[in-house]
Amino acid sequence: MCTVSERLRLEVLRRRARGTRQYQLARQAGLHPSVFSALICSIVPIEYGDRRVVRIGQVVGVPAEECFSDCASGT
């Protein structure tokens, strides 16, 4: 299991500070706003390479390999 990286969270916050609404970022990533929020807040468990998180990264300009942190290896 992993968590969303701090860099990804910060980029989302920067976009929001510049006036982009969270639902707009969610739409650009092809996600429902509640799913987007749950992912960014680490409410739902994610695995390394989760496509939803990678799509959020693409929207805010964070490379896929930098979207994840605290990934446990093994089971």
C-alpha cells in the first residue's frame, strides 16, 4: 500500500490557490470529485501505479513515479 506523495498534494493545492476548483481538476483527471478528494486525502488505499493517481499527476504536472510515497513492499 502507498499514500499520495506530498508533492502531488502540494501541486493540487497550488492549482486550487490559482483559482482552479477541485471539481475541475477531478473532471480533467476523469474522476468523480468525491473519488478525487478521497485519493488526495489518502482516505482510500492505493497501490503503487494506481492509474487514478497517475491521471491526477498528469493534470497537475507531476511525473507518475513522483505521485506515490510510503509504499510497502511485499504483501
